[in-house]
Amino acid sequence: MTDNATSKTPPEEKNIAGMLKKYLMVILTLIFVFLYAAAFYGKLDPLKDNALLLRFEPIIFLLIGYYFARLPVRQTEKTLKDEIARQMQKADAAQYAKEKAQQERETLEEKIKNAKTALMAVAQRETNEAANAQSKAIRTVAGILDS
């Protein structure tokens, strides 16, 4: 069964790529926070005017907020993809069971048809051969129903 909800990338590559994204975002966030703190406390003063520093503050908070807001969203997406895959497996299993039941039903219908044909043959025999033919037909019917 193929899973259309997920990409064709192997799990190892997904795991490595996900870890790299997480660590890169953490490192960038820490760099911005340290630069902001250093500039705020006067350790780093590339700008003569702190007004520009105040303009960077919302950008830094936006980046940090975006990163921490994406964590639950990624977890929810993963949970939903897993649920879709589970539901697809469930649907495939139900379809298989349905097809199997249909095949069994057709087999039983064929057996019943054969049994009816054999019984009709018994009913149409002449009366003088009735005892011998009936026992033979009954054995035939039993053999058909047993198979």
C-alpha cells in the first residue's frame, strides 16, 4: 500500500532534515537574542542611535514567536498525517474483507445451485429406479455441500 499523505523521502532523510531545521532555527534565534541583548546593554554599539535598535526589536520577537508557534503546528501536522495513514490502512482492510466475503458468497451460491440441480435430477427420475437413484443423488448432494 502506498501512502499518498507523505512524501517519498526515506525516514532517515526526513529525520536529519528536520533536526537540521530545528537546530538552525535555534541557533539563529540565539544569535539574534545575544546580539539584541549586547546592543541593549551597550556591549555592542555599531549604531550611534538606539532608535534603529528599537526597530529591530519587533523583528526579533516576530522570529522567536514564529519559531515557537510552528512547533505545535508541526506536531499537529504529523499527528494528522499519521491518522490519515491509519484510516487508509483501515479502509484497505475493510475493502479486502468485503472482497473476500463477496468471493465466499459467490462460492456458496454456486454450491447451492449445484445442489438444486442434483435434487431436481432426483425428482425427475422414474419411480422404479427411485430407491437406487435417490440414494445416489443424496450422496452427490452431500458431496457437493461438503466441498
